Amino acid sequence: MDASSVCSGLIRWLETFPGLFAITVDSLADGVVMGTVLNIIDPSHFTEAWASRLKQDCGDNWRLKVSNLRKIQQSVVEYLQLVNVQYADHTLPDLNKIGETACPEEVGRMLQLILGCAMNCQYKERYIESIMVMPAEVQAVVMNTLQTVFMRDSSPGAEVAGPASFHPNHRTIAEQLETTTRARDEAVARVHELEMQLSEDSEERKELSEENAKLMERLIGLEDASELGGTGTASRYKDLKKKIDSLQDDLFKVETSRDEYRSRVEVLEREHAEMLQRSEELQRLADQAHRLQDEVDVLRDMGQRATVAETTIESYKKKLDELSDLRRQNKILEQKNADYLTHILELEEDVKKNDSWRPQLELFKKQVAELRQQLAEVTKKSDRLNFDNKKLTEKVEAITVEKDRVAFERDGLKENVEELRCQRSADPRGDLPRADLLSTDPQDVWEKLMRLQHENQQLKKQQQEGGQSEPVLQAMLSELQERHNCTSVENRQLNQRIMELESEVEESRSAGGLSTPTPSAASTLTVGNTSTNPAWSDAFKREYEKKLTLKNEEIATLRETLVKKDGEMAAMEERYKKYLNKAKSVIKTLDPKYNPSLVPDVATLRQQIYDKDRHIDNLERESEKAKAMRDIEEKRITTAFYNFGMNMHRQMVNHRLAAVEPGQHSFLPKPRSAGSQRRSNIGNRGSSSGSQMDEMRFS
């Protein structure tokens, strides 16, 4: 067989190892690939440490390549000796040729040694099976290598089991092939030795015949000389004759041995012919065994396929049994889908109806909110009027009592006045200052009171304008009036309590001897108040404006958040509609009336519907959370405005209470000032009640 074909076949065998592909003769010249293959074959002998000693990246340095190849050859020879495998000495490769020129013949010999290691390792069955799968030419190369190169320990004359003992197994065939190849190689080597010995004997015979011819010539010459020379040469003649006789005996012995060797060579040639015939028979049996092995593999594969087919048939039977259940379930699901579809259509109709009713509902909500607000205002006014009526009745009763007392005092005072007139008739100018005071001071007080009322009305108008500039907030508050019923009731109770406290404070002051100032004192008090009230009113205006700006900013920010939340709610509603449309389309696709080809995929579509429903539920939960956040923000807005109104109301009450200062006055102007004080208190209470109603309306 050609050396290049042997090398290419063994390279194709090397490519069956993991991680090796596209191997060339040049890539094998440095020995690194061979070392990795040997490490895969037997890692216990060709260890990683041994493989690491091989020089990597040798390049064009042939000495490093030869060093690596020498290490590999030494380890391979030791391994073959360890597994008791003999090989012909002439099969060892020339490492220098491999390192210098990458000779394919020498590389093939090196790969033959590696093949011997693979065929004698503990995993040889794996490699034999991989060889059996390879093409026929590669198998022929491997078998030829095993037959010609390797042989196990056996005697030269060992008999090999004949065809009668042959068992159709690739292991026994390989062993028989190895024994026959070993016997044939031994016979060839023995014939070679005998031929060498025969050639040596023939050369020696030629030399002896030549020497004999020379001696005969000398003998003839000596005989002639003896005849001429006498007895001196006779002794020499006898010696030479004896030597000739001994040489003839030796020649006879050599000829007899030559005949024996020739006969033995003939016997060995006959044995060699028999061995060749026997090896041909074994090769034929090996080919037959290969064919049988291939048939066995095919039958084994067919058996495996048959078992797989049986299992698939059983599974198909089970699936057919389950198909009836699935059909029943499919019918049930179809009925459910039809019910769901009708329910969805009904819900869509309800949604359309709700959409048509929604603007009317918004209008009704606004009207209800306005009516509730009006009702709250009316209730507040009625409560206030009832309370004022009670207070007025009480005051009327007190005034009647006071009137009787004042009438009695008036009669006494008239008598005193007449007496005083009589006494002061000489000095008519004594009462002018008091008359002037009486004539001038009430006018100033009246002007200041009118000015304060005008300022109060201006502030009320500003508050009303600020409240009217917030229609969006009023609309939002109108929607939440139902939730504020409790707070309105509490507000009414608090207002009643405040009015009761005011009345109690007034009664306590009047009962504690709080006398009304005289006109002069009242004028001075009003003058002092007028000197302080404008500054206080300016500061109060500025503070109130700051608070209003802050509240307006808060309202703007809350309005922006509400707009954002409305946008998010609208986006979520759009997404909900999209998902609802998708769910409708999925239900239509699931309906066998519209698409009967998708009935086998009911399970997958059911899962998709379940996922969509779960996503819709998540979106609904998110929308509910957003609505809850919106409600919380609205509650916070209302509570902030309510707290602001309460704080402003408390500040106004505290300011009014602080404005009234106690003083010591005479008994004489008390009835007159008491009536004016009551009138001023009634006016102040009316203005305070009006301001309270405006503030509560604003809140």
C-alpha cells in the first residue's frame, strides 16, 4: 500500500478525536498534536505533565521538532513494551526526516505506532467502534497496519487457530490477524536470515575454491620444483596436501550444510506460502465478519428504531384516548367563550349607554353640588338667624328691664337737671364743652365706622373674586360635597359654639362691671383705633395676600398634579380599551365559528387570554390606586382650605376680642353708652356673622 495513502488514512483517523480537525502533515511534524492524541488515549501513562514537556511553537527549528518526536517515540515504545506488544524494528520512523521535511512515509510510521497504542489501551473498544464507522479505505489502512507492524509475544513455531475455531467477533478476528501477521513476519525474518547466511556461505565457498585453485597451482609448481629440487620441498608438499585435505573436508561440510539450509529454505517457503494462503482466508473471514458486524449494527439500529416506534405508538394511543377528553373540554370551552362573548357585548352596550349618559350625569353632579352648596349656605344663614333671634329676644327682655330702670333713673335725673339748671343759671357756658363733645365726637366715630365697613366690604369683594376665579376647583369641590356632610355638620356645631362663646364673653364683660365709655372716651378710643387700625389693616392685608398667593400656588401645583393624573387616567383608559379590543380579537380567534383551524391551539390561546386578563387586572388595580391617590389629594385640598378658613376666622375673632379694652367710667353716661355699645355689638356681630358666612362660603 502506498505510504501517502497510509498517512492520509491515519490522519483521517486522528480527526475522529475531540478537538482535532483539518490536520495536515506539516502540523504533525512538531509532535504537539501527537502528544495531545496520546494524552486522550491513555491519560494515566501520557500525563499532562508529560505533554507539557513538549515544546510549543517550534516554528522552523527542526531540532526542537526532533526533540519532541524523540520524547514521543520513547514514550510510545515504553507503552508498547508495557502492554506486551512486539513490533518490527524496521517500522520505527526516521525522526530527522519528519522534523526537517515532514516526510509522509515517516509520519505514517509514527502514526502507526500511535494506532498500536490506541488498539492496546483500556478504551480500545471505543476506538475500534469509531474505526468501524469510518469509510472502507480508512478501515483497510488500519487493518493493514495492524497486520504488518504489530505482533504479540509468541514462539516462532506457534500454531494459530484454524478456521474451525473462528468466532465471528471483531476482537477474535483482530487477535487471529495479529498472530498470523506475527508468524508470517517471523518466517520472513527467518528466511531473510537464512538467505543472508546462504549468501555468506556461497561467498566463503567462492573464496575457498579460489584459494584451492591457487593452492593447486602452487602444488603443481611445487611438484615440478620437487622433481627438480629434491627432498627439501617434500615436507612442504606433504603439509600442503594435508591442508588441502582439511579444506576439502571443510568444503564438503559447508556443501552439506548448504544443502540442509536449502532444504530448510524450501520447507520455510512452503510454510510461508501456506501462511499467506491462511492469512488470505483469515482476511476473507475478517471481511465477512465486518459485513456481519455491519448487518448486526443495522439490525441493532432497526431494533432501537422499532422500540422508539413502539413507544411513540403507545404515546399516540394515549393521546388518542386523551383526545376525546380534550374534545369534551373544547366543547365546554367553546360554550364558555360564547357566553363570555355575549357578556362582553352586553358590557359594551352598557358602556355605550354610560357614555351617552355621562355628560348628563356630569351636569346633574354639578347641579347637585350647587344645590348642596346653596343648602349649606341657607342652613348656615338659618342657624345664624335662629341664634341671632334668640340673642335678640334675650336682649329685648334685658332692654325692657333696663328701660324700666332707665325710666326710673331718667325721672330722677330730670329732677337733678332742673336743680342744676337752677344752680348754673348764672354760668350758661359750663355745659358747652360737653355739648360740643356730644355734637362732634359721634360724627367722627360714625365716619370711622363707615370707613371700616367700606374696607371690610372691599376685602369681602376681593375674597369673592378670588373664589370665583377658581371654577375648576369649585367643580372638583362640588363633586366631593357628599363626603363633606360630616364636616359641614361639625362646622355648624363649631359656629354655634363660637357664637355661644361670644355671647358668654359679652355677658361676662357686662356682668363684670365693664362700663361703656363716655362720648369723649369713645371718641378718644375711636381716634386711637383709627390711628392704629389703618396700619393693622395694611399688615393684615399684606399677610392675607401672601397667604392667598401661597394658597394659589398650592392650588396651581395641585391642579397640575390633577391634570397629570387625568392624563394618566386617560392613557390608562386608552390602554384598557386597547387591551379590551385585543381580548375581543383573541376571543374571536378562539371562537371556532370564525377560525376553525385554531381549535388544536386552544390551550395556548387560553394561556394568552389568561395573561391578558391578568394584565388587565393589574391595570385596573393601578387605575384604582391612581383614583385613590386623586381622592386623597382632593381631601388634602379641601382640608387645607378648611384649615385656612378656620385659622382666618380665629384670627379675626381674636383681633376683635383684643380690640375691646376695659375702662373705668362714671355711672352717668352708662345707660346712653350701653345702648350704643349694644348697637355696636349687634352691628359688629352682624358684620362678623356676615364675614363668617363669607369665609365659610369661601372655604
